[in-house]
Amino acid sequence: MVCEVKRMVMENDGCACEPEESTCCRVEALVSVDERGQMVLPKELREKVGIRAGDKLALTSWQKDGRVCCITLTKAEELTEMVKAVIGPVMKEIL
């Protein structure tokens, strides 16, 4: 399930989101980055989200003062559907 965020609020040097539902956004896991820049998503989280080997994930970042302060991962197929939902009605109006 994709967490829909009403608006991003930048505070100090970090980011905070204001979710539509109070249980929407939360820390699911802490991961480490190895010397090659790789991370492992915990098995429980992969199962909960339905991520399998070979799935594509889109990494989205938010910046404040030229620095990335927040990142999110979204399954590529869900991102495609979100873009279609936003752009589809606009394209219908144009055409």
C-alpha cells in the first residue's frame, strides 16, 4: 500500500511528513549500507510489501537547501499507476 502524503514539511535539517492517516507513515526497519553501497531490506518487510527478487523500485528524493533530506522507495509498477492516474485526466482534457 502506498502512503499518501498530504504535504511535506521541512524542519531544521530533516524532513517530516504529515500523513492522511496517523498509522500511515512509520519506521519499518533500520538498514545498514555496506562498503559497496548496498542495503538489504529485511525479509519481513519484503514479504509485507510484496517485493520479490527482480522487482524494480523507484527511489524518490526530496531536497532542502541543495541536500537530499528524505528518500522513499516505491514499486515501479505502482509508480506507473500513480503517474497514469495524475496525467491521464490532464491528457484527456488536452486531447
